[in-house]
Amino acid sequence: MERTPALKPLLLLDLDGVLRSYPPTPPRIADVAFEPSLLRRAVTGQITDEQWRAEIALRIPPAEVDAWAVLGSVMTEALALVRMARRQCFVALLSNATTRLEADLELLGLGDEFDAVFSSARLGLAKPDPAIYRRVLDELGYETGVFCDDTAENADAASAAGLDGVHVPNTAALRTALAVRELIPPTVLLILPDRDEAEELAAELLESGWGPCHVHRDMLAGEDDAEDVDWVVELTTAPDGLPASAHRPELDELAEQHDGFTGDS
């Protein structure tokens, strides 16, 4: 792999539980599929995905295994965050995965969403082994970066290996992690159709501790037809001191209550 000049901040992301969700695995299958020795062989590439599933099928009826072999689904809100971060970051995937990872990414429509993809099955190493993090950093030519994983043990191991490891058990935690590290823009724009309503809301938000609450005309709107003009309330800091973008869902809801929507600065 070509080394990438460290001109942008590095963001490493886990896949499952961060960007992809699965329905719960039936307990009988989980006991077999995730037995530590067998699972390690699968995610370090000692056996292929097909061989892993064949071993599971020796103890579980094949029909049950086939029904379990779901692709999962993309967590759309998390993907939107990744796309936003990618505007200013080098974004790479680091997943404990079987040899099926690359095919799954294509089927999920994620094939072009990352600047690099690292599969434990291809590296022969798996999280939380510190060596896998150092290997990725070396491959990319970075000394450090931010790593987000839904498993606390993996995030802690990344920190021990020199990364800024962050436990993100849900999308809200991912959003906060990216916002406070300035990997996504801090500012959220509340875009409303009525000037008086925008100014009234801005005053209320300012009183509540939001800032800077500037109100201005949407310069992208038509200049000649006043009815087509939108009014923008600019929010950068929330009352808790976090960037406004860490609170995007509640700001989305607030904008909808006023027949508006949110945007990025």
C-alpha cells in the first residue's frame, strides 16, 4: 500500500456497531460462531469466511446458519458523520472481520466511503492486539490519529498503542467524539422561513446559553422575492460547552418545530 502523507488528521473507524448494525445473533449460533478460538481463526485469516461458516454448520443446522448470514444495514446517521469528517480527514476503516469484509462493503454501498480499508483477516492481527494499530499507523505513515470503536476494550488498546482511542457505543457518542475533536464543523445553522420567528428563537437560545446566535439572511436565497428568503440562526457553542454540532439531532427537531431545517456552515 502506498504511504499517505500525513497532511490531514487521521480518523480510524470500526465497522460493526459504528457504521453497520445487525439484528441480535440467536444464542445457539452465538455460542458456536463466537467461541473465542474459532472466531480468532476467522478474523485473523487463518480460515476463510466460508470455512468459518462451514465449521459452524457442523454443529448448527445449515438452514439456521443461512438465515443468520445477514448483511446487516448501514447506520445512515453515522455514515453522514463520516462523510462530513472526510472533508477534512483521512478516513480509514479498521475492522475485525473475516475474508468477506471487502464483498460486504460493496454490497452495503460503502466501497467508496473510505480512503483506506484494513481488515484483520488480511493483516493476520486482530483488535485489541496493540500490534494491529501500530501496523496501520505504519502503513499510512501517521504517528497517531483518532480511533473510534463501539467496544471499550478496543478503544483502550488503541490508546495504549498511541492513538486517541474513543469508545463510541452509539451514534450520539460518535457525533460528540468527532465534534469535540473538531473533525466535523462545530457550527449548525437553523434555517427558518420567517425573520421575526428566527430573531425570537435566536434570543431564546442566547438566553439559554447557546452562542453566538447571529441571525442573517440566507445569501443563497433569491434576492428579489422576499417570500423565497430564508433566515439563518448561527449556533457554534451549546450551553454545556460542547460544539453545537454535537447536539445536531435536537437542533433538527427544534428547526422542524419552526417549519425549518438545519444546515452546515
